[in-house]
Amino acid sequence: MPKRTERLPMPTQPADERIENFEEVNLGFTADLAQAEAKRCIQCKKPKCVEGCPVNVKIPEFIAQIVEGEYVEAGRILKETNNLPAICGRVCPQEEQCEKLCILGKRGEPVAIGRLERFAADCEREQGGDMTVERPSRPGKVAIVGSGPAGLTCAADLAIRGFDVTMFEALHAPGGVLMYGIPEFRLPKQIVQTEVNYVLSLGVTLEKNVIIGRTLTIDDLFKQGFQAVFLGTGAGLPKFMNIPGENLNGVYSANEWLTRVNLMKAYDFPCWDTPVKPGSRVAVVGGGNVAMDAVRCARRLGAEKASIVYRRSRQEMPARAEEVEHAEHEGIEFHMLTNPLRVLGDDKGWVTGMECIRMELGEPDASGRRRPVPIEGSEFIMPVDIAVMALGTSPNPIVATTTTGLDTERWGGLIADETGLTSRPGVWAGGDAVTGAATVIEAMGAGKKAAEAIACYLETL
Amino acid sequence: MYRIRKRQDLSDIIKLLVVDAPLIAEKAEPGQFIILRVRDQGERIPLTIADFDREKGQITLVFQIVGLTTELLAQLEEGDSLLDLVGPLGQPAHLPESGRVACIAGGVGVAPLYPKAKALYQAGVEVITIIGARDKGLLVMTDMMDAVSTQMHLCTDDGSLGYHGFVSGRLQELLDAGEQFDEVVAIGPLPMMRATVEVTRPLGLKTWVSLNPIMVDGTGMCGACRVSVGDKTQFACVDGPMFDGHLVDFAEAMRRNQMYLPEEEKSLHHCRCRGGISHA
Ligand SMILES: Cc1cc2nc3c(=O)[nH]c(=O)nc-3n(C[C@H](O)[C@H](O)[C@H](O)COP(=O)(O)OP(=O)(O)OC[C@H]3O[C@@H](n4cnc5c(N)ncnc54)[C@H](O)[C@@H]3O)c2cc1C
Ligand SMILES: Cc1cc2nc3c(=O)[nH]c(=O)nc-3n(C[C@H](O)[C@H](O)[C@H](O)COP(=O)(O)OP(=O)(O)OC[C@H]3O[C@@H](n4cnc5c(N)ncnc54)[C@H](O)[C@@H]3O)c2cc1C
Ligand code: SF4
Ligand code: SF4
Ligand code: FES
């Protein structure tokens, strides 16, 4: 029997149903589907896929266990290199990473590695039971700043090595973007909490509601006896367009919109106390994952018209392919090659529309993408009652401005070498705080590398 | 953690809490604030650090019941704990170290005013305090303010105590009578701060106000707190909350603060319906 060249599709909640709720869109493989998909993997001796994964998940090995029906074991293999597999299986841009290099991709569709990862991780999480083992403790006290994927990974890897690890988080809940940014329907918060609890079960202490740079400084941490610090503070500062009307009532940054909806659960208002203005015509400006999440939230909050306004074309959109597809099925409108010029409001100061201009693609710019240029005279007015700006984010300056000897790039990124070491001795950094907004798995990769370097450093003390 | 050590009714609707928060007390400076949550489903709300005691590791909060979260907060008793408490947030106030400063508060604005007046007074500045409220029952912290003021002026809108009228009116009177000030600090409801700023604008008298926009995270992450100051958009939680009053766009600030009025009523009603708030 010839092998199938297509991968098996992910079962999903039907689009007309899911726009009425915040439950997960993807339902996950059943055991039968997982087995069938796992059997497509030809178990390469030199697996290309592994090179595409920033934390080098043992892909053929875990897939082999799925074929054997040893799902929990498959999950444990994942956890050998990836402390948060149930999250990565859901949100990694696999088509750009592991799956891009899968050998089967040459002649057909690559193995659905992400879907299998999700399946195995979920089985392990649900059936795996307690994996805590007594670990010999080693001298060495490390402070982790920020509990996003970078901080969680660095903390876990150091705790596994036996060091004394404390993680400081500014918000009232750990998880970083996983908790406040990525919506429930893509990444259930229960899963984030379970994965965080796993990290804590390794012996990591969590201190919530502590802002490093305000509540405590890096100097304070060293004075308290910490010997090394890892900064996984992310890139949480929102950008605005600086166009007229941006402070009208009804204009949100994507960060505010998503934080209200996800972290503060405004979709469940008034059972939860934090409100959000749902809007009936919502325009989200931007073309990345953040924009896609924001617009799909708007649809679920009841917007009749929920649109993406993006100044480049579909091809340049940086969002994950799956999310764009899901958004289309949910009736999201895409206004490509369109750029807002100003936000319009009524006499009470509420948003009524956006004046936009059509764009065309010109010569390639520094990023290699063709630069969008406005088409003169093509201005038009788009009626909207809520506008969400999803234009990207940059690192928060609180730590950099309160710590001496910590060098930053002009745009705010912390400067670090390939191990994550910053210009300040004993201080490492990784994730979005160094690279600017990137991906979960890259942040985890950076956390892992830094953990290794910190472990070496602590041995020399 | 964050245990309430003392709770006091300053009036029917204004309450004072002293809370254990050693890390915050250690770092707090006049002008800074905290964000707290009372319950798991709860909102994050900002309150000024009205006072701090580094030795005891405690901070004082004074708040007025205006909606759901402040109502829930008012129900906590001594020995109870806040669910979450983070700070100190915002920029410390830039205060002069000598001269003569008018410290003006309307309503519960006296709570955020107090730490500034205290710091000024302790630095040897002459502090001329003007505090006002709707009626005398709502004039709070007068003893505390008195202890850090060179001169005290009380005002009530209804004339039930002191000067009959707004604090801005009293300030105008003092200026008309030839009183000189190096700077003014004015804190209270937006209309009160706007009125005060209009009194000092013609004189070019530097006037600091403390803005109270809607906030979520308090660390610069969301932009909910943006205010227009001069030609610039500023995030009040990290750039403020104190700004040069002559540059603040008050009309915009007032409009933005009204953004969730219907929702705020709804959440209060919803909570009461479910017996979430007891009226013992
Ligand atoms: C809406 C949205 C959707 C996304 N979707 C995807 C996706 O599908 N796939 C993907 O791979 N990536 C996605 N990303 C990107 C990904 O989430 C980030 O690249 C990743 O979370 C970065 O991890 P991090 O640990 O560096 O930082 P963060 O996740 O940002 O975590 C930083 C943490 O540090 C805390 N912190 C900051 N400053 C301080 C301080 N001074 N003191 C104490 N704590 C502090 C913050 O509160 C936060 O909890 C998305 C991002 C967003 C916003
Ligand atoms: C820096 C700062 C310092 C403050 N200090 C004090 C203080 O010392 N004492 C005091 O009594 N009040 C203070 N406030 C105002 C206080 O935060 C609000 O009264 C409180 O958030 C209302 O919450 P609620 O749920 O009880 O009422 P809601 O029902 O949520 O709102 C009632 C009113 O409060 C305003 N409001 C709602 N949410 C917020 C929010 N997140 N931030 C600010 N205002 C909001 C609304 O515009 C509305 O007018 C301060 C505000 C700021 C920004
Ligand atoms: S962690 Fe991400 S990149 Fe690595 S194998 Fe899993 S899905 Fe692929
Ligand atoms: S490259 Fe593809 S086929 Fe080969 S081991 Fe990896 S997943 Fe399997
Ligand atoms: S409150 Fe979120 S940026 Fe100020």
C-alpha cells in the first residue's frame, strides 16, 4: 500500500459554533488519528526535522512511541528537551520550523509534528501522573525575572540541575504572553497553569507581584544572595501609529485588548469584573499573530464585522498559516494593502471610523519585503466603532533604566552574547527581551542556553 | 501576605487601610501608587500610597467607594489580606526643597496629597494647605494634613464648614490677597484639578496635578492609561501620575475616564444580585 502524501487534518470546532465561544478551536488528534499520522514518519536516521526545532525535540523517538501506543512515554521524551510541550504543540509556527525541514515535505506534506506533539503532551499531562523525583541540591542561587516561556524554561532547567531558583513575575499570574496574550481558544489557560505547575514542582519558587526595577532592583537581588540573574522580561511595550484620533474612546492597543480579554477574562464579564467594549464593527490594524488573535477575539465578543487592516499583502503577513485560515473560516474580513491615516470620532469622543489609504508594493526594504507605498487619492473611510492597534511591541525599559552596566540596543533590546550573557557580570537575558517580539519556542531555546551557561558559571564560583 | 493591620472609617464612603507590604514600603516615594486585587475574578485597581512606614514594613491606603472593587475592598476587615498588591508604581513626585507651596485637594484627593505635603513639610518648605469636599462629613484626614501644614484652609461646597465654595475659589482669594507661591500641587477629581489649573495659568504659576486614568497593568504594557500632555501622549502609570497641569488635556482625560460607565454599573449590580456584597 503506497504511503499517503497528505497529513491528517486536525479536527476542529465548526466555525459557526466556535465564534460563539472561547473554547479551543482545535480539538486534538484521537489516538487513531495520531497513530495513523505517526506511521507516516519514516524514522530518518539523520532527522532533518530536529534541526528545525530550536530546542531539538527528539522527534523520531517520540513519534515512534506513539506508533507503539506508548503515549505517556512519548510525552516524557518530549519533556526531556522541551518543558512546555503541550504549549509548543499548539502555538509553534511549525511550518517555519520542524515541519519545514521534514523530509516528507519534499514530495508531499510533512509529518504533522506539532499535532503529534500536542497529542503526546496532552496524554502525558492527563495520564502521566506525578513525575517529581528527589534531586540532589547543588549550591547556587538564581533569580529568574519574568515567567514567560524564556523564564519558565531557564528556571526549569536550572532546578533540574539542583540549583535554588526563584522566579519573579510582575503580574498576578505567571506565564507571560501565554497567559495575557494568546487567547483561550488557541491555548487554554488551564494548560498553561498545568505546565507552570510542572515547572514549580521541580522546586522553583514563584514570587508574583514583584516588578524588578521597582519593587526590587537587580542590585537588591545580588544583595539578597542571588549569584546569577536571568532576564526573561519579554517585549511588552505596545506601539501606536501616532496618527490623529488614537486617544479616542474605543481605540485599544492589542496588549490592552488581549489582556482584558484573556488575563482578566472580560469575555466572561460580569462574572469577572474587568470589562471590555465589544464593538460591532471592529478593525484590527496589523498582520501578525497578535492581530489575528485580537480580531478573532472581537468576533467572539460579538462583532458583526471584524476586519484586519494590513498595509502589505497577504504574502507578507507574518501570522501563522493556520491562524489566518481559521480566521477566514470565522468570517474575518481582510483589508490588505490598506493603511490608516487617522481615527475619526463623534462629538462625545467615541470612535466612528478610520480614514485609510490604499497601498501598493514598491521596492524591497531592509527586511527584504517589498515596501508598501500609498496610492495618492485613494483615501476612503471605513466605519468602525472599535479600533485595535496590533503594530508590534518593544522591550519594557523598566529593568534597563534601573540597572547600571546593562547595555541595550537603540530600540530597547537587551544586548547579550550567544549564551545570553549581558554586559553586566552575572546577568543573562533571553527571549523577546533580547530579540524583540519572536516566538515561544525561540524564547525557550534562549532560556535553555542561558541555563547551561549559568550552570557553568555557578560551578566556577 | 498583604495583611490588613488597621482599618478605619474616615467617612461613610472613605476608608483607610494599613497593609503589610515590606518590599513596597522599603521603596515607596511620595507620588507613587500600587495596584491591587481583592478577589480572583477581580479587577486590578490603582490606589496612591498615602503613607508608608519603612520600619514597620507597612503602607497606608485611603480610598473612596465608587464602584465594585472599592466596595469589595471596604468589606475587608483587620486581619484579612489583599489577594494581590504590586508596587511602588509611577514616578516619584519632583518636589521643591525650599520655598512656599500651595497643596490643594478635593475630596479623596487628600489621600494622594498627604505624602507630598508631608515630604515638603519635612524638607522645610512652607506648606499652605487647602482642602475641600462636598460637605463637612466628607472632609477627611484634616488632622493628618494639619500636622504637615504651615497653614490650613478648609472648604465645603455647601458651606457646612470653612470657606463656602470650591478649593479653586479659595486659592483665587489667597492669590488676590497677594499671597505668593513657588509651586502648586493640586489633586482631586478632574474638574477640580482643571479649575485649579485655570486659576494658576494666567500667573504662570507651576501647578502639578496627579491624574487618575483607567489602568490595567500599571507597568507600561497596555496603554489604557494614556493621557495627552502638551503635544505628547504619555502613559500615566510610568510617565506619571504627576504632570504639569498647564499641559494636560483635561477634556480628553475626563472623556476617557467615562469609557466603562455602563459596564461599571452592570458589574456592581450583577455582584449585588448574587449576594456578592453583603450589607451588614
Ligand atoms: C497575542 C500574541 C500571540 C502570539 N502568538 C504566538 C504563536 O502563536 N506562536 C509563537 O511561537 N509565538 C507567539 N507569540 C510570541 C510569543 O508569545 C513570545 O515570543 C514569547 O512569549 C516570548 O517569551 P518571553 O519569555 O521572552 O516573554 P513574555 O512571554 O513576554 O514574558 C515576559 C514576562 O516577564 C514579565 N516581566 C516583564 N518585566 C518584568 C519585570 N521588570 N519584573 C518582573 N517581571 C517582568 C512579564 O509580566 C511577563 O510575564 C505571540 C505573542 C502575542 C503577544
Ligand atoms: C494613579 C492613581 C491613583 C489613585 N489613587 C486613588 C486613591 O488614593 N484613592 C482613591 O479613592 N482612588 C484613587 N484612584 C482612583 C481609583 O483607582 C478608582 O476609584 C478605582 O479604580 C475604582 O474602582 P471600582 O471598581 O471601585 O469602581 P468602578 O466601578 O470600576 O469605577 C468607578 C469610577 O472609577 C473610575 N475607574 C474605574 N476603573 C479605574 C481604574 N482601573 N483606574 C482608575 N480609575 C478607574 C471610573 O472612571 C469611574 O469613574 C487612583 C487612580 C489612579 C490612576
Ligand atoms: S517544539 Fe515546536 S519546533 Fe520543536 S518540534 Fe515541537 S512543534 Fe516543532
Ligand atoms: S524528517 Fe519527517 S519523516 Fe524524518 S524523522 Fe523527522 S518527522 Fe519523521
Ligand atoms: S496601565 Fe497599562 S500602560 Fe499604564
